Amino acid sequence: MTTQVPAEAATQQSSPALDAAAHPGAPVTRIVAELSGDRLCAACGFNLHGQQIVREPHYNLLMVRCPECATAAALQEYPSLGRWANRLSFIAAAIFLLGSIVALIATCAAFAAISDEFGRDDCRPLARHIATLHKAYQDSKKAAGTTAVVSNPFGAQLSGWEYDFIDMPWWNSQDRQKIIAEIPKPWLKPDKPHVLQQIAISLMGFGAGMFWAVVLSAVRRRRLWIFAISVGLGASLILYSFDGGRYNVGLTSVMAMELARGELAEAPIWFMLGQLLIAMYLGLLIGRSVARGIVRVLLQPRYRSLFGFLWTSDRLPMPRTRAG
């Protein structure tokens, strides 16, 4: 049902110029500034951000008039918090900054871990193929009564799986390109399970982007790409830091999984990271729009102004506090 504003309220919402024209000889209300912070109307809860600050002619007080219900709000702090207001504001800002830094590090670490784990899955077929070929070679040597090239450093039996240790002299004598060509690359030609995996990865990145779109409400949408690149650099640094000793040509035995990752130049891992970053950037772009929609659906009009920053950050008009 549409709410009708009384005629006298509509007159109060008019501009000072119209007031002066309608009431010649009456004191003129002067516009002195525009409200830049968040302040809720005491009557209807509308966020007065962006409204004109005027000087009331009778008492010479600064005030803002609510465009929803025409209630006048004097620009004074009530109740007065004294010097504790600044202290509490500083503590809140410090907690928010520290929490944001921790969340940023956690996001970079999560992206690196997800990329590493799912990239390892894509390297697994090649690793198992190498381990199978190596086991067949070792079994043939044993059947012929010949000593194996190099024994497993941990004394474990070869299983033909990705965690077998491969003798480097044998591996260096193989046609590596031929072995790599024999194995399909799932990240380039995905099957159904791999497609579902890609969707799951994209949803993770998209959810992270939506979260950061709300947290970074002070950042304009056109600059959010800088944050996405920062997360990518942080995750890449983590992956690089934990990659130093994976593939060492000086060793006599190397795990099949590490050989596969070295031969593929860890392309699946970087592919996964790139997919996460693209999904996160999409979440950054539309995250606030989705959050505004959720606020509209879940909250009554009167309480939407509590999340007014979701509108003001994108320079949109404040949500109405009355249905209509």
C-alpha cells in the first residue's frame, strides 16, 4: 500500500528556494553543506546520508530534514559520549584493520591451498603412469635376476601409485615428452567429474569475492581489480615458498607426484589459481548488488538503512524505509 505524505509535509520537504517563493518575506533557510556520514532518522529510520544540511532561520540551528517522513533532525550528538567516543572509534577501526589483514592472509593461503590440492589431482594421472612404468621396469630387473638401479630410500615396496619413489637414473633415460603425451590433460579437456570440480572451485572464489566486496565498501568498484591482483600475488608467493624443494635433480630418488608436477611445470596449479581469481573478481563486481538484494528480501524497509553503506559505496540512492 502506498503511503501518502501530507501536504504540509510535502511543503516541508521542498527546497529553500521554493519556500522563499511560496512565502515571500519569511526567513530564508540557507543550505550550508551536505551530510556525508550515516545518520538515521529518529522517526522512520531512513538513512539521511546525502541530504542537505540547512540552517534553520528561527533558532539559527543546523538541521537535516528526512525526505521520507519530513521529520527535522538537529545535527547534534545525543547522548554526548565525550572523549571516549574517539577512543572507541579508534579501537573499532584498529580491530577492523587487523581483522581485514588476517582475513586477507587467510584468503591468500586458502587460494594457494585449494590450487595446490586440486592441481595435485590433475597431476595424479601422470604420476601414476610414471610409477607404473617404473614398477614394470623394476619388476623386469628382478625377474631377470638383476639388481635394481637404486633402492627405495624408505624401503617401501613399489605399488605403481603416485607416492612411489622413482630412480632418477631410470627417469633420466626415458623419453619424457612421449610419456607426458600418453596421458590426457584434464584441465584442458575436462570430463564430467572435472567439470563439477571446476564449478566447485568457481563457487569458492565467487563467495570470497562477495565477502570482500562488502568488506571493501569504501573502495570503488572500478578499483577492485587491484585487490584481486594482490590476492593473486599473495597466493603465488605462498605457492612459490613451499615449492623450493619439490624437484631436485641432485636426488637419486624422487616421488612420482613431484616428478609429474615438475614435468608439467605445475600448469594445473596455476590454472586453478587463475580460475579462482577470475571467479573472485566476478564476486567483487556483483557482490554488493547481491548483498543489497538479500537485505531487501530479508529485512523490513525500516531496518534497511542500517546497511546503507551498501548503497552509498556505489553512489546509489538510499533504500526507502516505507513500502510503497
